[in-house]
Amino acid sequence: MKSFKIFLIAVLCTGLGSPLFAQQQKLTMNINYAVNTPVGNFKSDIVDKTSFRGWNVNILYGVTDRLSLGLEAGFADYHQKYPRQIYDIKNGNISAVLTNSIQTIPVMVKGRYNLVPSGIVQPYIGVGAGGNFVSYNQYLGEFASGKSGIYFAASPEAGIMIPFSRHGASAFTAGAKYNFMPFAYGDAKDLNNWGVYAGIKFPLK
């Protein structure tokens, strides 16, 4: 339920950004399927499996033919179950299966710079920074604990756009990004990950 609520908040935050740009031209939306892989402490202590349950979407306004600014929201769902073993708890020991479930929803201000705006293949670089809605739940047998909240997030990226037509605004997009996500709870020291994505960009106006 918590993850559903923060999902709705992220969608609303991104959607509310579009009226800010509605009177402008060169407004585009980019929707991508995303795959994210934990790194560092996140991978070694919490979840070492890649998440194939992710997406990101941005609404950008073309300030120039190279520079675009706007908002971006994303989602990644991480889940891992560890085999039964003995764990120390406050009142002694317990034999249980440990399950970690984490959802992240970053909502960020985003800038993207197109390196070759007139090319058949258009490489770009970008960066985003903002808040990260986190739902962290750990289940030790029948005992549950967790933490939810809003934390900082930043994400540099690099990718390519391949326009569907020579002068069209619609394009195929693909790229990679590193997601810097500070977080602290129990064994979790951060939720950093790297991801790849692919999708489509199309004009809104």
C-alpha cells in the first residue's frame, strides 16, 4: 500500500509539471522501460538481484536545439528472499527466511544536452537531482520492520536518440544512468544502482 501511494505521488508530481510548460513549444515526453542493478552496499548486504520491474518518464522543454530542461520520475522494485538460517534477535535466536523488498521512486529536476541535434543518431548527456520516495520493508519470518520516506537522489546519464523521421520530434531513445540514492536503515547504507533504459520520445505540443 505504501509503494502504491508513493507511486501515485510521483505520477502526480510529474503530471503537475506539464502545465508549467503547457504554453511553451518544443515540449516532449519520453517514456522508457528500465532495468536497474544494485551496486556497493545495496548489492552486498540487501539485494544482489537486478530489477526488471522499472520505468522512467520525463517531460522536457527544448530551451535550444541542444539544451532541454524539465521534470523526470522513475520507479524500480527490488525483491530478494534469502534461505532459512539462524538470526540473532532481541530476545534470542530465530530460524527464519529473510525477505527484503524495496521500492524507489525518484522525482527530479532534469537537464539534457544533445551533442548532435541534427544527426541520424543523436548522442546526449544529462543529469537530474531531486527527491527519492523510498519504501523499505524487511521480513524475518513473521517479524516485519521497515522505513519509508523521502531522500535525496541524483542521476547522471548518457544515451542516444534516433528520430523516426528526418525533421520529426518523435524518436527511439536508449541510455544508461547511475542512480545515487543515499539511505540508512539497519544494514542498508545506500540504495545506489546503475540502470539501462529504452523507450520512445514524442512531442506534446
